[in-house]
Amino acid sequence: LDCVHNWSLKNMIKFNCEKSNIVHFRKKQSAISNFNFTLGNLSVKIVDKYKYLGIVMNEFLDYKISAKVLSDAANRALGAIINKYKSNNGLGYYTYTRLFNSGVCPILDYCSEIWGFKRFQDIDAVQNKAIRIFLGVHRFAPLAAIRGDMGWTDSQIRRHMCMARFWNRIINMQPFRLPRIILNWDMTINRNNWSTEFRDILEQCGQLYAYSNMEKVNIYSIWSALHEKFCNNWKEEICNKPKLRTYKQFKSQYFAEPYVLSFMNRSQRSYISQLRCGILPLEIETGRWQSFSLENRICKLCNSNSVEDEFHFLFFCSAFQICRNKFVNDVTEIFPDFQMSNVNFKLQLCFKKPIINIFCKYVNDLYKERQRSLFT
């Protein structure tokens, strides 16, 4: 600080001590410094956090405040996209995805080369919100289902990829470059720091040799390994969610579904999404809110005394026979054996590309007819 002060006097530059602060980066169990730092005759204030190049670093370097600041900014950017989405009564999947990737992701992933090894709920919540808006589902929709239908890359993978590209840039630098010197020093510490976090990522991806030899990593191989691990965890989550009783019968791979890729109005996409996620307000779902046992969630529109689940609603309830006959006739023209198939195969077939638009219209008409019958 004395050197800086002498340099400022020599060059006739005055420092603003209100903007220049001291942060003692430390572990939570370590006491904060009690030194008095001065710049000339001025005392420099010790603070618990400081914003540097848009990133708020607190005294414990846990980046929670930065994650909150970035998520708030990304939410504002997402709001502008949502306004466009609603004013146009919907957007296509590829348009919406490009808007999100170009307008929101750069904010969410800002400087994630440094803090991206952690998962922050505030950051992930923005991407989940964007998915819910596009699919037209409420905030209680199972995250595993809406992520699986949308098929977007997990936000944690994006941040790990930023770290991998950052590693490659530093490895490409000459040994005398300051970032390369700092990386070498960081690797010698080898304890609770950036290097150890990145080493753990490479170990998961089978590229630990690149860390040991300080070599460039294969970006595509890292993405593939991380995505495969994410997909395996996603499949386990699908199997362990009781609400996804129907979903797991026709969804086993992580990719964007045909109904998501098809350009349809927001209402139709919303009904299909709710049906797939198990949150369409049928008796099997609304009975859960009233704590009814499963066998007591009976269909109120027919006399079959059957539980009103997705299969009963789509294929068996006699109250919708006219709509169902028209739907079956339309589908039979494409798949002649449709009527003879079992209900599980029928439902799987309905979500396939050749008949997804017919099925979406059918579900839309069916649910509106149900609401009219119950509430008018």
C-alpha cells in the first residue's frame, strides 16, 4: 500500500478510499484480521465482501451472493423473453431455446470458470422456470419430467464445460504468463481449491491423466461423460417419483419430445405436459390433495366405479365416447392396429411424431369437455 501511495503521488493520481476496500479471505473458524491498513494518511476500510468485475466475493469465498446477484439479473432477462413468448401466443422450441441460450445463459454462467464447480439452487431455478413457462406447467410439476421432455443441457454441465475450456486456455499459455504461474501455484496447494475441484471433474470423466500431465482436455469427451452421468441420475430419479407412475412407462431416454418440438398453441402443449407429468387435475391427482386413498379417487363422469387415472381418462371413460371415436378413426388411418393394441402401447404411440398433433388436439378437447361436464 505504501508503494501504491508513493506511485500515486508521483503520478498525481488520487485514490478513492470509499471504493478501495480490504477483504480478509478466510475460513469461517479463522478470526478476522485486526490490522489497520492505510493508504498514505487514509485508513482503508475492512469489509466482508467486494464486487470485482461483476462477481461478489465474500470473505469465505462461497460465491452464494454472486449466485443470487446473477440469478436476479438472469430472471430479468428471462422476463423479457417470456413477454415475447406470451405476446406471440407461443414460440417454437428452437426459437425459444436460442433466445434462452443467447439472452439468459451468458448471465447465468458469467465467470462460472471460477465458481462453476458448485451447484446453486438460485442459478438452477432460472432454467427450471424457463422450462415451466414453455411447457405451461405450474411450479409443482416434477422437475425430472419437465427436464426430460425439454431435453436441455443441465446447467451444472454448462458450468463444468466453462471450467474445462478455461483450463485449456491456461494450458495453452506460455509458462511466464501470470495465469499459468497462478495455476501452477494453485496445483501445489492441492487442498480445497479450484484445482482440486477441477481434478475431481476430470476424474469423473476419465481424463485425470490430463490434470497430472497438465495437458489440454478433450471437450467433447468431457461433455459426453458428464451428460451420461446426468442421464443415469435422471433415470433413477424418474423411477423413484411416485407421481411419475405413468411417465416412466413411456419415457426412458433424455431428449426433447416430439410434442415439444412441434409448433402448437400454448394451451395444447400445457395439457400434454400436465398429462405426462401426472399433474393434470384428474381425480387421481386432485384426490391426493384431499388425502383420499388411491381406490377412492373414482371418476365422477361415468358409472364404471374406476379410478380416474390417465388411462381411464384417455381410453375408457364412457363420457367421452364421441370424441374418442373420432380420435381412434383418425389414428387408425395411420396405424391400422391401434385399436387392437394394449393401453400402454397405445399411450406410447400417441406421443410419437406421426400422430402427436392429433393426440394433442384430442387431449385438449377431452379435458375441456370434462370441465364443462363437471362444472356447468
